[in-house]
Amino acid sequence: MQIFRPGANTIALLVLAAIGATPVLGIGLAYRITSSPYTTNQDVTRNQPVPFSHDHHVGGLGLDCRYCHTSVEKARFAGVPPTETCMTCHSQLWTNATMLAPVRKSLAENKPIAWRRVHRLPDYVYFDHSVHIAKGVGCVTCHGRVDRMPLMRQAAPLTMGWCLDCHRDPAKALQPRETVFDPTWTPPPDQKKAGARLAAAYHIHTGHLTDCSICHR
């Protein structure tokens, strides 16, 4: 009497293969999810109380990043401009524009505008804007071409792997300090050599840049 059908052996092999492949596929899927825009929020545009356009203000009018983000060169945080900064211009321009009603209300009530944060790192990550600026890392390296963004979005994944890739080889991201705030700056054909020279000039040593304590304090 035949207990197993002729195809039983094939079925058994398929089941064993599935059992072995499931953990591998599960790990691969988990990795793809954690590094996907669904998790990192890359390229996500957030609704804001006021549709502030970097495309218009930076790309069109040529405002320098430091006009609004005043602490970027000397503090960990770039800073969000107070309402008074907005009203420097808008007390004279587009004074009755509907989209600027929250700005006028903020000034009248002396309450800051509740902007929605676009670039958010976990609380256990230490990041210092001033250090990166001083070492020749341009704004567009992390924030992308903000001068082309009608609404601000997160251009980079901001994952640990993405940061470590730069810390292992910072030369590819370096530019002259005087160009750090220029969104139109483009790297030269010999960026690898130019970056290496800048790394030496700015005293960047990679020996400890990947130590845990650099970003986790």
C-alpha cells in the first residue's frame, strides 16, 4: 500500500525551502521598510500654517540661509525665525494677503507660529549644525536644493547608515566654507582630491568620526 503520493517528495522539499527562506525574506522586508520613505519620511511634504516657499525666498529673492536661521553657525540648532523676521518684509509687502493671516495673528497675539518640523532626528542622536558648517558641509548636502522647493521637504533619508557613509569619507561632501550657504554650488570634477585638501585644511580626522560617542552622548 502506497502511503505517499509521487509528488510528496517535491512538496516536502518546497516546504523545507520555504521554512528556510522565510526568515531571510522577513529580514530583507524589515530592512526595506526601515530604510524606505514610509519610515524615514524622505521626500514627505508637510502642511504648514503658512505655505512658506524656499523656492521663492531663496531661489527667487536670493535670501541667505542665515537671514532666517540665525544660529546655524554658532549653535546645534539652525533655529526657526521669529514672526518679527517675517514682518520685516511683510509689514510692507503683501500686507493683506490671506495666506499671511497666521503671521499677522502671531504678531498681534505675541505667540509664535506653530511650524511643523520637517527634519527630525531621534532624541538619542546628537547633531550640531555649527560643526558641520565650520568643516565645510554645505546646506544642500543634507537639505537638498531648497531653492527649488515650493514647500520644504526632507531630501535625505537621515538614517544612521547615511550619516556613517559621510563620516567614513567626508571629503566627497566638503566644499569651501565661503560657499556653504550657496545652494547653486556644484562640486568640481576632481571633488575627491579637492575634498581631501579641504579635509586637511579644516583639520578633519576620520579616525574617531565613527565612534558611537560622536552622535550618541
